[in-house]
Amino acid sequence: MSKVLYSVENHIALVTVNRPEVLNCFDYETLEQLNDIVGQIGLDSDVRAVIFTGAGEKAFSAGADLKERKTLSEQEVRRNVKAIRDVFNAIADLPQPTIAAVNGYAFGGGFELILACDFSIAVPEAKVGLTETSWAIIPGAGGTQRLPRLIGEMRAKELIFTAKKLTAEEALDLGILTKVVNDGDVVGASKSFAEEMLKNGPIALRQAKYAISNGMNVDLQTGLRIESKAYELTIPTEDRLEALHAFSEKRKPVFKGK
């Protein structure tokens, strides 16, 4: 049985970590499968949004597989840490909008997967936290860098240094989660959210993400130049002309990603 499930429907990819019996923890094989799928998604122009979730109703992902870690040499631990860091960086670099559908616990690497996504939607029962310091290690898949950029340095230090576990509402208040859904269908809510974005030009979505992501950590003038180059790529597209024709004809545009 595959440890990571993958499907595409109506231009929305759904990626599911499929190890509910161990709270969807990441062992090396899972990371390899996830990396292969993420590589496919990045090259697939038919995919216009991506949802990441966990199998079952208890956990999004509880992070690294500690039972596996107990059996690994130091060199193998370094291999695993590099693998999870690399795949989360690849997720953060995906050109499509990404959504974490948080269906339960998200600790350690599970929380870092959330941070690698553009948006996160959670069930009320979800709990999240970078709990690595309680295991005498630190977040190693982007947590020490992405969390302070999201919520500020002081708050991030507080959560990492104390290994605090947040409720969904606490995470929402801090700006870690985009929204909390009460009906429990977090994947359905994520698909609805994705569909709102997909009403717009797919090339424009990719270029807007590129401009924002690459402009965040540079000075304003460099960021404006990045925006200008991203805008230039939308001008010769068929979708831009289709939007103008649709406006004049008083109809909804039909975008083809061209």
C-alpha cells in the first residue's frame, strides 16, 4: 500500500499522507514517495492548486517517525532530516497555490508542512506545535525560519522554546491558520477555497505567487522589479485577452492557462 496517495480532479491535486496507524508520521520511504509526487506536480500545468492532508480523522501528521529514528545511525538521521527539509522546500517552491487541510494533530514536521503551504484550513479539534525541543532537537525542516516570518520573532521563539501545542483557535488567532471549519469536512472546505482561486487566471495565480514569495525577503525596489517581471509574463497570454473579451461580452471568462 502506498504511503502517499495522489489524485487530481478539476485541476485540484490532493496529496494524502497515508499512515493513519502511526499518526501519518514521516519515515524515509514516505518522504521519498512525497518527494516524487511533489516533483510531478511542479511540472504538471493541468494542476492549478494543491491540497495536502493526512489519512484518517486523528492526525494531519505527528512529524518524524520516532520508532524509525530509534533504529537509525547518525548518518541515517542526517539523511532523513535532509530528505524532509528538501521535500518541504520543494512544496514551498511549487508554482501552484497550496493548502494544508489540517484534519487533526500537526506536530514537529507536520507543523512544518503546514508552514510550507500557502494556506491552512483546520478542523476545530486540530492541535499544532513545533515540539522538537522537548525531544532535545530543533525544528529542521524550515520551522525556525518560516514561523518567525509568519508570526514574528518573539512569538516564534516562545512556541519553539516551550514546545507549546496550540489549539486550532489559538493558531488561527496567531495567523498560523487561514480558517477553522466546524463541519469536519476540511478537505471539502479546502477544495471550495481552491475553487475560489481557480476562477481566476492560472498563469496569473502562478505569477502572483512567484512575485509575493520571491519579494518577501528582499528590499522594496528589488521586490518591485520582481513584480514587474512577473507581470510581463501575463501580458502575451491568451487568458488575458479572454478576460477582456469576456468583460466586453458580459460573461464569465473561460481560462485555459495559456
